[in-house]
Amino acid sequence: MKHLVGRHDLLFVTFDTLRHDVAAELAAAGRTPNLARVLPGGQWERRHTPASFTYAAHQAFFAGFLPTPVTPGPHPRRFAAAFPGSESTTDDTWVFDAPDVVTALRETGYHTVCVGGVGFFNPVSALGRVLPGLFAESHWEPAFGVTNPACFEAQLDRIESVIAGLDPARPLFLFVNVAALHQPNRHYRPGAEHDSRESHAAALEYVDAHLPRLIAAVTGRGRPCAAILTSDHGTAYGEDGHVGHRVAHDVVWTVPYAEVVFP
């Protein structure tokens, strides 16, 4: 990461609530062809998230604690806030003297942009302003949220308009929180009365169908772009009696993850 900062635009996408097992099954079945084109080997990596719900996971992410490989560690971190005693900071880690990577990138010269999705990015409340408040520019509106079946398309409309107005000479850090996977997602299965693992999968197919617009937007600035694509946590649909997340269950802790560099 330390060799990319300053040279590349940076894209960080969290597919909010996306389960690893669902993402992996769809990739293997060819149901997410656009993701398959950008994922290394066409597959997601299986990792463990540092937290079981959106707010806590993103606070950890922005401090440098990304989802970790499921194999025994310690695992080198891509970027990290400087603090004594870190065992996962190596010579290849981009270490910054700031409380979060958003602030550090802004201090390095990046223009930082947040396009929120779920309620923790809704600025109507003080809590909803914490994460977006880290960014120089943040965007949220109800159309980006979980109740709009076209939420990802609405986010892409805003992303395209924002990027069109930026100075191409200045590096960009774009963070996108995609809300479509989060409950309620039954509207992606016509006639469904309840959210389910199947509607969760249908939501991912919806996102995949529109992913090329995001890739085109970030690669059309004339700069190489490095991307982290991940889920912040999974969610349960009745496994062992659990519904939702913020619980210590494997379907919540295990998330899909990928790192991509676009030339």
C-alpha cells in the first residue's frame, strides 16, 4: 500500500451486510459476471471482519483493521495508524500519524469523498454524521438507502457527477457503502413477502449488473486506481435461530474480500 499512496486513486467499497457464502456461491455459478471480471481469479477471498455491525466495522476499517485472512496470523496490514506494539505493521504497510486513513489521505493531498448507503451514513442524526464527517465531501440521501430498490443506481448517478467535477490532477479517495444487500432486500425477488438468503443473493445480482458504471467512473480519470472490495459483516436468515447481525455467528463474522489494481 505504501507504494500506491500518492500514485494511484483509491477506491474502497463496502457491500454492506454481504455474506461470504452467498457471494462465493454466486461467483462460482456465474451469477455475478461483472464481479468475476475484476476479482482475482474470479473469486472472493474468505476473511473475518473485525466487527459484527456497520458502525464498529467501519471505525476499525478506517483505523487500518481490515478483514483478516481466516488462516492463523499475524497478517501484515495494508495501512495502519501508528501506535506502539503493533505486530501486524510491516515494511510494506503504509503507516500514518493520524487517527484514521481518511484524515491521513487528505493530509497527503487526496480529495476524500464518501457516498453513504445505510443509516450510519444518514446525517440526520449526530451518530450518522460521525463516519461521513471524516471526509472532505460526503453524500447521502434517502434514494441511496435500503428502502430504494434502485439505491445503487442512485449512488452511481451521484458518483459520476462528483467525479466529473473533480480536478483530474489531484488524487481521489472514493469510499462507497452499498446498501442494497442489507435488509429489507425482498424487493429484489418479485412477490417475496420476507427477506431471505435468496433475496440477499438477488440483491447482489442487482449490484453486479450495475458495477461496470462504478469501474468506468473511477478508471476514467486517467490515473491508475487501487481498490478494496469487501463486506463489513454478514447477516443471518434463521441460522441457529438468529436473524440479522450484531451477533457472534459465523455467517456474520465471515465476509468476502478482494484487492484489485486497475491500470
